Amino acid sequence: MRILLVEDDPMLGDALRAGLIQDGAAVDWARDMPQAHLALVDHGYQAVLLDLGLPDGSGLAVLKALRGRFDTTPVLIITARDRLSDRIQGLDAGADDYLVKPFQLDELLARMRAVLRRSSNSVVSALRCRDVVLEPARRTVTQGGSDVSLSAHEYHTLLALMQRMGSTVSRDQLEVAVYGSSGTIESNTVAVYIHQLRRKLGDGLIETQHGLGYRIVPDVSS
């Protein structure tokens, strides 16, 4: 199991990382928002432990970016903010649980196991278009039964398109799906991902809607 720990406190981070590793998890540790954003875009995790009080902003921004690109990775907030309004805000933003510091490691591990169990029972089913199958739970793509190797950015682009199969998805929407925001990358970056997906999956799967965006063509007759 691979966990992303987002925590700026070095002593607490060290203790949590050691406890998680002892429990059998592989742990990546992000200490600020840029590190957290980059890790979540480039890697797949079974769960995220997210502090809200980061040195360069609120962890809620990380959570909202994650959910904004339709990433359902379980998130457990760990924070010193204990007001009811903070709990409500965190849960409404898409957190799966909320744990107030200080806490015992055993409670954190128990809550994380509960979050993972709930997540496994509510996994999005496989998305299919002709011979292409995308499985969000495993973060895999196959075509004709054979595995297709995609970069993290290509995967998130394809996921955003297949989740809206038959509908046009704008460039801005695809930027949000991949990066959590729009207008922050070069203008041709999305087109590059689309080109790579066509190269790997064939030209007929993704249709360009000139001036509007892209869409997955459900079948040949659509």
C-alpha cells in the first residue's frame, strides 16, 4: 500500500512516516503544497493523509484540486483545527475522514483502514469504449485485453474524456482534470496528450470538436 503524507511538521512527519512503514505501507512525504500537487499528479496512491495548516496555504486547496480532476483517492485530514466548522468544511470539500491532533497512531491506522474499506466498496466500475477498458480502481488501461502504458497525465486526460463519454470536454476542463486548475500550462499541452493517446489507442477513439474541445466517440456510428 502506497500512502502520501502531506505534513510540514518535521517531528510529527517523521513519527507518522515511521509508524506507517512499520504497519507495512510505502510512504511518500510532501512538506508543502507544490510537493503535494506534484506527487498527486504524477503518482497513484491508495490514500492521502493531509494536514490543513501547510506553510504556503491550506491543505483544502490540495484536496479541492484532487477532487476537481475526479480523483477519488481516499483522503484523511489530520489537523489541529478542531472547530465544527472546520470539520464540516473539510468533509464538504471531499475528505473521507477528519482526525484532530494530537492523536494516537493506532487510531490513525484504524481510521485509515476504515476509509480504505469504504473506498473499496464504492469503487467506480470500469469505463469501456469499444475495445478500450479503463479501470479507475486499478488505474489501468487495456485495449483488446492488452495493457496500454500511459503516463499519469495521459491517464487523467483519458479518464476525464471517458467519464463524459459522448460529450465534448473543453481544453480548460481537461487542464483541471490533469492539473487541478486551468490556464497554468502551455496552450498546446493538452493537444500533445491527445496526440499521444491517439498514437497509443488509435485515431478513431478521440474526436476533435473544433473550437470546442474533444470527445470520446462511443462507437463507429456515433
